[in-house]
Amino acid sequence: MGWFGRRRDTPPLPPARPAPPAPRPGGAGALWSDGFGRVGTRSLQTLAVVAVVAVGVLGVMQLTLVVIPVLIALVLAAAISPLVSWLRRRGVQSLLATWIALLTLVGLLTLVVWAVVRAVADQWDDLAESASGGLTELQDLVTGLPFEITDQQISEAQDAVQGALASDAVGAGAIAGLSQTADFVAGFFIMVVVLFFFLKDGPRIWEFLLRPFEGERYERGLRVGDKTVQTLGGYVRGTAIIAAVDAIGIGIGLAVVGVPLVVPLSVLVFLLAFIPLVGATLAGILAALVALVSLGPVEALVVVAIVVVVNQLEGDLLQPIVMGRSLRLHPLVILFALTAGTVLAGITGAVLAVPIAASIWGAVQVWDGPATPARFARQKRPETV
């Protein structure tokens, strides 16, 4: 027998028999093998995923006192982390740089609150007097409408409002307000503590969370973390710049018209600018109402015109330059995010919904993206063999 053949006297091999056909599934297995069965399988899997997400959302809603301060701390840390990095590059120790950034943020917030309280306290008497006169003018205008509204109906409405204010429901609401105030104070201290550690040890905390992963999964985690911080920080800083421009522009317009409480209204414009789509509208309505009550309908219309012009200039000129296209979401996505955030966590959820949605979209973009940025190279671990 040679290397590549067989002996001549060896009988020929029998022909190979064809493989028997695979048995067709029968019984219960046949019900899931066709197209309808596959659709049913995918439907059950989808329902299971939805159930897991629903349980997670319910758990988060039960822990809002912890979850919301942590999310706020994450957003603020992403926004002011460049200041900490800049101080470290200038030779400042990590702990000292963290304290400087944190105290600077707390100092700015304290200054804004003090300015608002001082302005309201100084102008409250004048505003109350102007409001009384404005309500009298509104009553005169109402009585001059084509349909009849009698003084008795107005008096009954005033008595109903006063009775509602003196009812037990107001007392229960005051007690609920005290409870919410206590929760706010506790959440604020949690936020400050978490913010301190995020600023000081943010990369180390993320590295600790990525310890169970190796190789490509670890690289993906680094990409997602880096993109999330970039997206949150860029969104908050850009929105803060736009909000400051809106507040200054509208505040100057209110001062020129002579509307009282210019500082509180400007601060309110700044805060409401963090709620996309509806924040500017709410700020304009409140400013116009103050102008209507304190000055009159003509001044209120002027205030509305000022708000519209400032918002149009901001949306058409400033926002594309400051925010960039990488952080811009479709208005429908923003609307869905605002609705979900408002339902889950009220005003705080509305403020946090859009940056969280933007960070999720950024994470999706880099899920299978390029290699890890250079600044994370020192944190990479060797792959296990």
C-alpha cells in the first residue's frame, strides 16, 4: 500500500449512504418552530425585558431621595470637572483642587439665593401695592367685557379663594411642605457629599465599577464613561451659557420697562432655561404676569415681545455655536424625555431628563467606536489569556 493509495487487491469500499433526514419536531416543539411561534418567543422575551425595566423604574422611584441627588451630583461633577483638572495641571493637590471647585460652586449658589431673597424682601411692599392696583384695573376691565360678570360673582370667587386658603387642606399641604423641605435638605447634603467624591475620585470610581470586565468589554466601558462625562459636561456648560445670556437679556429688558423684581425674575429665567422647549415659555409667562399686575397690559405686551426676541436670537444664533450638533437631539426625543422625567420625578426629572437622554445617545454612538482615548491608557489592564 503506497502513501497516497490502496492495494489493488483490496475490495472496493461500499458507496456512502445518504444521511437520514432530520426528524421533524413533533408535539409541543412544533408549535414554536414556525414563524408564528418565533414571533411568540420574541414577544415573551420582550415582555420579560419590559418587566425588568418596570421593576427597575419602580425601585428608582422608591429611592428618589438617593437616586436624584446622585444624578445631580453626576451632572454637576461632569460640568465642573475641567476646573479640577485645570487646577491639578497647575500643581494644586487633588484634595485642595476638589475643595476649591466645590466651595466655588456652593458659594455661587449661596450668592444667587441671597440676591433673590434680598430683592424680594426689598420690593415686596411695592409689589403688593402695585398688585392691588393692578387687580382693581383687571376687575374694571372684566366688568367692561361683552358678557356680564357681576361684582357679586367676583366677591364670591374671592371668598372661595380665602376659604380654600383657610381650610384644612392648606394645613395638610403645609405639613407636606415641611416634609418635602426636610427631604430637600437631606438630599442636598447627600448631593454635596457625593459630588465631592465624584470630583476627587471620579475615574477611580468608574475603574472600580469596571473591574469585573476584561478585554473589549473593558474598553467599551471606558469609552462609554468618557463619552458620558463629555456629553453631560458639554450639555450643562452650554445650557448654562445660553441660560445666562437669556437671563441677562431679559433682565435688561425688564429693567428698561420698569418691571419690579428684576433679579428674581432673571434668576428664574436662568433656571427655567434648563428645561428645553417649555422653560422659555414659562419664564415669559411669569414675567408678563408680573408686568401685567404691577404696570399694566401695554407693558406686559412689551415684556412678551422682549422674551420672544431674546429666545429667537438665542435659538437661531447662540445655541448652534455653543451647543454644537453633537449634543442636539430631535425635538420629539426631547419631548418624550421631558414627559417621562416629569412623570417620574417632577420638575427635577424634567431638568435631568434631557442631559441623561443625550448621554445615553452618546453611549450608543461609541458602543462599537474607536479605541480608548489616550488619557485612559494608564488605567488599562492587560487582557487575561
